[in-house]
Amino acid sequence: MHGAGRRVTITTSGVQGQKLPAGRTRLVEREREIAVLRTLVRRTAAGRTGLVVVKGPAGIGRTALLGALAEEAGRRGLRVVRTAGARERMLRFGSPGAPTDTTAHDGRAMATPGRRPSPPGRRARVLLASPDTTAAPPLDGPLLTHRQVMGCAVATRPTLLSVDDADRADLESIRALVRLMRTRQDLPVLLALGWRDGEEPIAPMEWATRSMLEVIRPRPLSGQGAATVVHRLAGTAVEARFQADCLTATSGVPSLVTGLVAGLDELRLPLTGAGLEAASAGDIPVFGARVRCLLHGQSPVAMRAAQAMAVLGDGTDTTTAAGLARVETTAFTRSLHRLETIGLVRALAGDTWSFAHPAVRNAVLTGTPAGTRRDLHGRAARLLHDSGAPADAIAVHLPASPAVAREPWATALLREEARTALLRGAAEHAVRLLRSCVPPGREDSCDPVLVMELGIAESRVDAESGIGHLTSVLDRLPDPDLRLTALSTLVGALTRTGRTGRAAQLLAAQDTGSPSGRARLQLLEADMLLAATDNREAYTGLLERASLRLDLPGTTPAERALLAGRAFIAVSRAEHLPQALSAADRVLRNGTPITDSPVSLAAAATALAYADRPADAAHVYRQLLEGADAVPDHLRAGLLALDAEAAQRLGRIDQALRSTVQALGSTPGARVTHHQTLALAVRLHALLDRGDVVAADALAGTVPPDAIDDAWQWSEYLAARGRLRLAQDDPVAAVADLTECGRRQELWQRTNPAASPWWYWAGHAHLAVGDPAEAGRLATRAVDLAHSADFPVALGTALELLASAGGERGRLQILEDAESVLAQSGAALSLARTRVALGRALLRAGHVGPARKVLRRGWDESHALGAHALHDEAHGLLLSAGARPRRATSRGAGELTRSEKQVARLAAAGRTNRQIAEALFVTRRTVELHLTSVYRKLGLSGRKELRSALARSRGATDPAPTGRER
């Protein structure tokens, strides 16, 4: 079989429980070589002498080709003598006890000095001498043996003498044998030598005449050949991606292909691209051993070059890698070309190189002794540092070389890189970097600030270690601000792990006699309040004894931080609502992202969102996100989730989806953090609003059951998943999820119906299973709480649920009240949903005209919002009402009011809200409200998209009039 012009020999071997089939060796992509060998066998059988050299790198299939030659010779009636010249597989001629065992392939004994003939049935095995620098072999020993072997064989019939790994045998004996055959053309002997590529100049081609010599150079497998080998070994077809990845990892070297398949089988991983990717993170059994075997057959310079590349990583320039290997650049490049010929590395653009595959690099690293690796990493860090490489490239090597990492220059670099990692949210990486600078058990002798930085990083991934390190240096920190930072992190870590008593003791120990002492205490208390939201037991225990006073003036950042935390808790519990909302407004009015913590400002904004003021909250979230360059990634993910939730409440489905994509990134469902869980829940809701049940189900399917812990954010996920089950016509599963969500909400004291809509979906799930009484109970409770708190969105949706749970009597009036309440709330999607419900009720009551009118409004609004599921529902109801809707009204600049257009044009021109207010003689609050309405109508996420949206609206023309029902 041919593939892309490449030919290679490969024999199948037992992999995955399959055995080597009896009979002829099965070869892949080797027809031309087999044809040459058959010709040589026929010539030898006719009485001619011949020499064939199968030459190539290790693993390319020389042994298999020699085996195929032996089988062909046996079939042609030649006597076959096979041997190997590898030093580790032979004894030296002339040494005491060295055997010279030769047995004919057909079982006939041949003359052997000093030994009896071997019993029939054994294969011939000639043990050639190995070179020895201390004593040369006697000339008559090997020569006499060869002559006797050939003489005995030729007396009966022509002979094949096959020597694998001949380059490792007694080269003097091989040379003498070739010369003998060159001078004795009457000997019907075919000498076949397997010769490993090397840098040594000696080769049989220099000893033989061109007329008697045939050189065969096997080449790597093509893609088709590799696929055939994998298919034979696996016994079944494998995916195309794995075939391609396998060829990349092995460079078509047959021994590596078979080793890779065997290694994955040993790891019990499937022969798929994903299976190979998972295995490549470590050393793959069999495959890694074969890579190291190939490497060990190379020169010491090539070995050092491969080790240097493995330490530095792919894409390193040749000069740096040669310096690390302590090799002159020309010799280093020559060694890389040598490694390229055996399929381990490949050249990239710009005089850089890479390994053929990450699994190859891991195999080289695993084979490098630990001490050598430490030395290489240390010298690599120094080389890169001296060459001006980026800090992150240097920091990669220092943790692997502790002695170098503790040098002053290295410690300073690691600390700076750890700070950057913390801002990216990579706390585990920061801990690994800093632990390289702090020897275990020697923390007392280290810089206390360094130990504090380690404790801060550890508090996010290893709370116990972080608490230990922060406690040990708390009294040794030289600066009050540093001590406050350490104390704040320590209080938060203690609170998150449920030790609120100890955290309270630290707070009580603070000196409050000075303004700075009082501010410090307020900041620590605020940190403790917000940290407690990560641990339910700590949260509920803290609320039993913590003060939630909301009468602080909020003139300092510390007071505002404490007010924000208290306001958030109070609104979540629907307690002291006027005071809590006033406190949140004070925080946002007096605080700025420059002076205040983004966590405090976000907490105050969330209090407003939970009070049915999502537009105000969204404005704050946008401000924080647009100026959040220095905010750690995990906090940014939380801000994006809150922004998405506010957008979803306002009916901005596209914005909710965009924000959740940014918050989740590429994190799989099994590894989402608490900061991302809310984004996961909001995304599920937005997908269901969009009508994409398939995508929502796929997203929920990425979350394993054991990932759902006791955090309050997972309650919101359960609510969204319950709604998904309802959309999938599985109301029993929906009730189970939503009931569990309600239980958790009660435990977390999140009793405000505006904080979470779980009760709304739970009510509809109970209606679906035929339990209107429970649905009515949930609706009545929500109506009472929302009415007393003056929460319009919660009140409107609760009235809509109450109308669905009650009988026909009074339903229309309740739904009309719900529509009236929601019309003033800005919650566009809830309003459209209520109008569709009202249209259905009117249609059921026989009021066809009014039903068509209100359904048309809900139909238009749901289309503009992108709520496809609701739009389809309204469409079906319109058809039932006898209407023939043609096209939904498109929302755009044409729907903006005159005032909104003025504000939008000025904002698109780059004016600030204050400048717009002064130009139009209105308040800044009015400008903000107009912009919020503009963003909603145009489906925008913020000011950055406004100019292009207005330009598109001015350039667009309506191709057809708006259709109306007939």
C-alpha cells in the first residue's frame, strides 16, 4: 500500500489484547523495498553474492524489514542465519566462556569450534564480537567462525546471513566479512546488514563495491500508513483527529506509533484526540520509553540539546538553547537536525524549534535526571534574565530550582510575577511561585512581608496554610497598612472557614480610640460580612450577633464599605428597606471606583437590584467594568455575572449572554467558581428566554451533581435548572429542583422575592403537576412582601402567577393590575410575558378584539427583545384569535423619543452625562434614565456601541410597511 510516496516497514504486535497473527509478517507501505529484497533473494538463489544494507534511524522498521527478508529467503530455499550485533545482546569473541552458537534455519547443525551441534528446531544465532577499547579481538576468531558458517552453508545451498544492529557489532569482523565477499564472488551468500544512522563516518558502503551493494532507506509513515497501523492495532476504526494527532506526535516513526497506541491502552484512555490530549499532560507509558530509547542512541551533544529544549519549551531561539546546553551554536543546530531526522523535533520559523508533540517533550523531561533538571532550570532562569526576557518566562523556571529561586534577584522577580498572577485570578500559580521563595519550616527567618504575600495568595486556595502564615507574621509586619492588609485577609479566611468567633476576637482587639483605628475596624467588619457570604453557617451565625446599623453617614471609604455590606444583607432579608436603600444610595453617591473598593460599590448596587432597581445597578456595574483594569479576574467574573443578571432582569437578553460568556470564559461546568456560578445560572435563564432549550440543556449537562455545594449562588443555578426542566416538559424534576432551591434560600435568609425569581418558576412547576394550591401560596406570599416593600417587578410577576393559580373569576382584573404595575418598572421581558398571559385570558373569556390588541403588543415586544419562545407563544395565540401577523415591529432609532434621540446623539459624540445635562438643561439623573431607555430599545450594552448603532439606523431603510393582523 502506498501513501504520499512514503514507504515504511511495520509489523503488528500484540496491543489491546490482540496477538501477532501467524504466518507472513504484515507490512505497511513497503512494496518497493519488498520487491528489491525479493530480487536479491532470487539472485542469491541463482548463485550470486550480494550485500544489502537497511539503513535508517532507530525505530524506523529495519528489524521488521530484515524479518521479511528472512521469510522470503526461507520460502526460496535459502539457509537463513540471523544474528544481532547490539552490545547488550552479545558476548565478546575471545573472552572466556564466549559462545559461538550457530544453527541452521532448517534445524541442521553447522560446524562450530568447540561445541556440539545444536538440537533440531532452534534458529541460528551468531554472536558477533563487540568492540573493546582495551583488547582487540583475535583475527582468526571471528573470521574463522564466518568462514566456517559460510563454508558449511554453501556446501549444501545458498545462504542469507542477516545481522541486525550491525553498526554495534565487531566492526573489524563485519569489514573483514564484506572484504571476503568482495573477493569471493563465487560464494552464493546474501549478507544483510541493519545499520543505524549515526554521526560516525564508518559505513559498509565504504567497504563494498557498488556493483554488489544495495542500500535501502526506510522512510516515515505517511498519514494513510499511520492510520492503517493504528487501525490494525486497535482492531476498529479510530477518529480522524486521533490519526492526525498520532502522526504529529510520532512523525511517522513506526515504533513510536505502536508505542503510542500501547501507552494509551495501558492508561485505559480511548484512541481519540481527547484521550491523547489527556495523556500528553504526563509521560505516556511505552511511548515515552521509546522516545528516550531513540534519544539515548544519539550523541551526547544531541542529548543535551534535547534536554535544553525540553526545559526551555517550544519556540526558544537556537542561541539561548545552545547556551543552556553549553554547546557551540553550529553544533547545537546540527544536533537538532539530527533529532529532526528521527522525528523528535521540527523546525519553526525564525530559527526556532519545537518538539513534535507535547508528549515527546514530557518524555524527554521525564528521562532527564532530577538533579540535571534542577540545574538546567536554574541556569535557564539566569540566562533568560541576563538576556532581558519577560518576567513570566523567567518565573516558569525558578520554582523548579529552589536554590536559585531564593537568590535576591529571583525572589524579587517571583514576587512581582505572583502579584500579576493574583490580579489574573491565578491564585494557585501565585502560591507556587511564592512557595519557592519560602523554605518550609523556615518562615521565621524569611522577610515577613514575603510570608504575608504568600499567606494572602494561599487564603484563596489553601485557607489553612494562609491562616497559618498570616497569623505567624501579623505581629512582625513593619507597617500599619501592611498589618491591616494581612488582618483583613486573615479575618476573611477565618470567616469563610466558619471560625467567626476567632475573627470577632481579632476585631475586638483593635484599638478604636483614634479615627484611623475606627476606620480600620469598620473595614475589617465589612470584610467579614462579605466573606461570610461564602459560608452559610458562618453567615447565619454572624447575623445573630453582628450589628446591621444603617445610620452611618458614609463620609469615609471605611464607613461606605460597612454600609454597603449591611445594606446588601438587609435588602436580601427584606428588612429595614427604606434605611437600607438610603444607605446604598449614599454609598454610590459619595463613593467612586478610585476611592472605594469595587466590592463595596458592587454590593451597594446589588442592594438596588434586589430592590427592583436593575437599571441603576446596571449603570454601576458598567462603570466598574469599564474602569476595572486593576480588578482581579475573579472579581471581574463576579461583576460580569451581576451585570448579566441586571441585563436579564431588564430584558436585555443579548447583553446577558455576552456578559455571561465573558464571565465563564473557557471554564468547564465542573470547575466553575462561586463567582462564576451566578453567571452560569443567568446564562441558562437567558438561553431559555431566547428559546434555545437545546443549548441550555447542553450547558446544564456540563455541571456534575457533586459540583453543587452549599453556596447561595448554586441556589440560583438550581432555579434556572428547574426552569429548564419545566421547558423540557418534566415538571416533576422541575418541582424537585425548585423546591430544593427554596429550601436553600430560606437557610440563607434570602426572603426578598425581588432577590430571586425562583418562586415564580416554582409556582408554574406546581401548576404543571396539578397543584394550584401550592402555586397560589407562593404567589400570595410574594404579593404580600413585594406590595409592602414597593417592589414593582416582583409585585407584577407575583400577580401574574396568582392569576394563573386562581380560577377564572377575577383573573382578568389581576392580570390588568400586573400589566399596569410592570409598565412602570422597566422590566420589559416581564411586561411582555404578562401581556401574553393577559391576551390568553382575554381570548379564553371570549374578548377576541382586546385579546388581539394586547397579544400584538406582547408579540412585538418579545420579538424586539429576542425572546423567541415567548414570541412563538404569542404568535400561536394571535392565530387562534383569527389574526394573521406578518412581521414584528423592529425596534431601533425610529422608536426613540425626541429627548432620547437628543441624548443619544450627544453621547455618541463623546459628551459626558454631566455635559449632556448642562447642554439640555436637565439633571444628570434624567440623562441616565434616557440613556438606559436608549440602550434597551437599541439592544446595546453601553455607550461604546452607540455611535455605530445610530449610524446604522440613519442608513437603514424599511423595505416593507409594518404588517398588521387582519
